[in-house]
Amino acid sequence: MEKRRHPRIDSLGLAIDVSDGLGFFSGSINNLSRFGLCMNDLPAKLDQKAKRLSIVVSGHGKNFKMVGRPRWTEAGKYKKNVGVEIVNAPWGWTEFVMSMEPKETDPWAAEIHM
């Protein structure tokens, strides 16, 4: 069952740079939410046992530096996908993500105007 508090949003062309404390790697973002990221196409060398990852999300003319905690990993021979929980993000991150979230329609508002 889905336990997410906030909807996942397709990344819309965001890039990611990640450090596990030993190396620095680049990849892409499959989807994101206010409190999590699904990172794709990271090299298999990324330490999947790292407790914290330093992350820079870039795109749409903005850069966000944050800290993430790995929650799951899907490893292939050369690449891996990693899901992270965002532990520490800048103030603008939530606004940035909220600007991409689909607008919910209020069913009650439609009845009031009838």
C-alpha cells in the first residue's frame, strides 16, 4: 500500500551530483517529492552502505544542495538506482517542488459557484 504523504513528481529534466564521502558521481532523477528522490543512472561504484549522501540537484536555473539518507538500492552491473529520504534541504526546495506538484481541485468550490 502507498504510504507517501506527498505525491511523486516526474523530474522534468533535473540532474544530480552525489557524494558518498569517498567519490563524486553524476546521474539523473526519475521522480521526486518534498521529502524524497529516486536517483537513476548512478555508477555502481557508489557506496550503497553509506549512511549519508551529499546531493546537489540542478535544473530549471536552480541548484539545491542537500543531505539524503539512502532507503533502497537497485543495482545493475554498471549502474544503480537509489531512493533517498531528504534529511536536510534548503528553504527553497519545498517551494520548488510545490511549484511542480499538480494543483488539486476543490470539489466543494465548484458547488458553491453553481
